[in-house]
Amino acid sequence: MFSLDFRSFLFKSMILLIILILFVLNITPINAQINTNLQLKMSTISETYRVGNILNLDYQVINTGADNINARLEVKVRFPNNDEHDLMPSIVWSWNNDFCCGEPQIRIGNTCEQGRYVMRYKTDYYCCKKPAKVPAPLPNCPYTDDVTIPPNADGWRGTLFTYKFRNDDNLQDGEYSITTRLKNQNGQDIVTPSVVRFGKITLPTITLTSCQEITQSGNYVLDRDLSSTTGTCLNVHDTNDVYINCNGHSITSGISDVAINTDVTINNIRNFKLNECTLKTTGGRVTALLVSYSDKGVISRNRLHATKVFKSSNIQIKDNYIETYYQQEYSSGNIIENNDVSYAQSFDPGGLIISIFGSNNKIINNRIDGRSDGDLLKQIGADDGIVLGDETEDIIQNNLIKNHYDCGIETLGFISKTQISNNNIKNNGLCGIGGWYWNSWKDNLVSQNIIEDSPHLFNFALTYGLRPRGWDTERVMPQDEYRFFKDNIFSNNKFINPKRVSNTDPTSSFFNLQYFGGLSQLSGERVLTQNELILGNNIFTNNDFGITLPAPYLKPESMIVDGGGNICSQPTEANYPLRCR
């Protein structure tokens, strides 16, 4: 039997041994999976973000020797109140050749990236590609930005997600931190975690009580009508993040039939909004709203007189009532959607929605009324509904266009890669869709439009010659080298209740792409030669031209391809290019 002293000695020795083991365990690295050949870096473009700013979370992986590693990416965000939430994790397959496209995962090290990254806060999900809140369950929102891959295998970089701060996102002001980790299948870090920190600041709310200049970011609200008798009432310029809500109040400027007076001018602004305003200026060529040299704006739920956008991009013009016209020049990526646009007697601009010298613009779901009786000779009301001039990759879709004395949609200059589809065009004095001034068309799609109560479904011709370089007012447009009517598709269009007018050619449609000479008053313009006229491969499929008027006039016949299914009157020509049924 052990003595009491020996038992005491043994007990103390065991305690010392346990303490020693704990000490050894404590100094042993907790995470022994760190791969010293890898380094993960995260970055953002700013340390402070305001409402309207966009946060991009970029990553960089530096590899000095690792190979064939599969890992899970974990991204967590800590809010100013110390709450921590996941940024929806995705799988990272790195440095192997497994197929990944089509899955919600990101691959580091080749050209295949399909990530789905969402900021989750409380019960709302914020899709990486959509600034608006979207409800659970998580939507399918693949991230599509390309991964930049250097020529060697020592590093990769890209963007994990993008988020735009909004007034209604309920995110607190203060400092945020985002921690990213690469973990193995056992949940252990394989690189040292990377942390980025940034702050959010809500814009101040400022009440406008008088006409003035605005040169500071902020949420501006009106509590009364504003009026100026000397010129522009609100002159917004040279700043970012300006949001104006009139709360139904009006803004009025001095009226002049000569000078351009505006109620509101927005110049050199990135991220802006103009909501619930009535801009009352009328008369002559006065412009109520002028936007220039600006980017990323929303103009919505307003009552506007004439509106102009100049050299501006990514502007949404939606849910407005616009009287007289909307016109944009040298502008791209703009969306004109769900507006009511109507003619006012004070001024006929030629078209109610005009887009020239731009690209990638959308004109969709608008209601456009020229308030004409549809008589070309009387020329009452507006000339055309939509006018496109020298535009490319536009979409003109689902518009109701009615009551114009010329055409529902008219084009001029070079139009390419543009879709004109599902429009309902009624009561015109000449045609549903047409173009003739410097007319040049290539790779356009015209489909499923319904034209009613017009003399022609289509009317296309060649007028004027080739324009010189810098022929436009801004001196930036290239010279015309060729005139095209090539590789266009006309499909499933329908002509209803054709209008019989004695002064128009008695045919359901008119395609006369023969050049007979003639120049405009444009300096430096020259006559088009036959070698500079490129025609061909214009496909007509399932169009209903009706049978009450003669078959479409198609010259030269060689430019037409019969895709079948076209309805038209029996042609009288022996070599007519369409088989009518």
C-alpha cells in the first residue's frame, strides 16, 4: 500500500504532466494545413461607400509551387454591430481540369468562371448582379465576369461579387469587414485568411426651398413648387450621387422661344435620380430636362416636357409622361421603358422618341401617340413615332405606336444589329416601318410587328450619297464607305386593314434599293457608285402582307431570299423573288 506522501507526490506529478501537455499543445500551431506556397489577397476599390456606390470584392491568388488543390471558399461579413453573416459560399476548384461551367462555383486557373455570390442580410438576399433586394429562396444569378489569367501558373485574379448600396437596403452606417478563407474538405484553412474593411455613409437629406445649383452629393427633396423667371431652376453638375425627389411638386424655369432654357440641367453626374417631378416649361424649342455627360441615372415617375440626353450612358427613363418628345444623342446603354409620350402642338421634332449616334439602347413597352389623323398631306401632329439614326445593337420592342402622318418607326443612316419586334403600329400616313435618308441596313431583325391602317407595311428606299468623315455636328462620325441592305431578317410581321391613299404607290410594301443618284445639302457628300452598294441575303419568312393590295415591290430581286410562308397577292412578275400564298 502506498504511503500518503507517495500518493501526494504521484498526484502532484500527474498535475505537472497535464500542465506540460497542455502547454505543448498550446504552442503547437492550431492550423497545420496552411500551405506556404499560396497567398490569398482581397481588395475593394474604396474605403468608404455611399448610397449609389458599387462595391467590388476582388481576389488575387499567388501560387509559388502548389498544384492540384480543391478548396472551398468561405466569405463572411461582419456588420458595424458585430453581427456576422455568410456571403453565400461557393466551391473553388483550383489548379485542376475538372469541368465547372453551369454550376454555382468558381474555378481559379482557367477561363471557366460561373460564380453565384449573394450578400445575405437578415431575411433578404442581394444578388451579385442585381442592386434590388430579392426574396428567398436564393435566385439563380450567375456571375459572368471573366477571370484574368496570366500566361504562367503563378497567380490568378478576378471579382467575387458586386453590390450596389441603396437607400432602402437597411444596412447600418459604420465599418464593415469581409473575411475570406480557402478551406480544405476538413474545414481547415489552407491559406492565411484575408480581411478587407470599408465603411458605409448614408447621404444627407436636404430640403430644397428655392432654385439653385447643386454640386454636392445628397438626397434632395422638395416641400413646395419651385420657379425661376431668369433661367434654369435646378443646375446639378460636377459631383456624384445626387437623388432628387420632388414629391409631386413642379419645377419651372424662364420661358424663351429662342434660347434653350431648362427647368432641370444635370451635367457631369455619376449616379443620380429624378423622381416624381413636374417640369412645366413649355413653348417653342425649350427643353424642360437636359442630361449631359452623365452616367448611371434613373428618371422615373415624372411629368416632363421636351427631354434631351446628350453623351450620357446607362440612363433609365421609365414610367414617365413626356409631352412633345424625348431625344438622345451619342448615348449608349440607355433604357426608355414604359413611358407615355405624346405630341404637343408647340413643336414637331420629327419624332417623339429619337435616338441617334448611339448603341445598345432599348426602347421598350412605351405608348407613343402622335395625335395625327394619319394623313400625309395634312401633316397634322407628329411626323414619326420612333426615329433611329446611325445606331447599332438597339432593341425596339413591345411599343404601341399610333397616329403619325409619316411612319411609326423611321430610320436614317447606318442601322446594324438592331431588333425591331412585337410592336403594334396604327394609323400612319405612309408606313409602319421604313427608311430612306442615307439608308443603310445590315444584320437587323424585324419580327412579329403588327401594322394597321397604313398605306404600307414597309417602305425602304435609297436617298442621298456617301457622307464625309466628321459630317455630324460633333465631328466624330466616320465617313460612309459603303451603303448596305444586307443580311436582314423580316419574319412574322402582319399587315392589317391597309389604308388606300391615292398619292402613295399601290403596293403592300416598298423595297426599292436601287440608287438613282442625288445628294443632300451636306458639304463633302459624294455620289454613291454601284461598287459601294452592297445588297443581298435579306430573308423574308412568314410575313402576312395581306391580299387586298399588290404584292411588295422588291428591287433588285437578287437581294431577296424567300424563307417561305409569306402571304401576299399573286405577283404579276415572272421572276418575283417571293412565293406568295
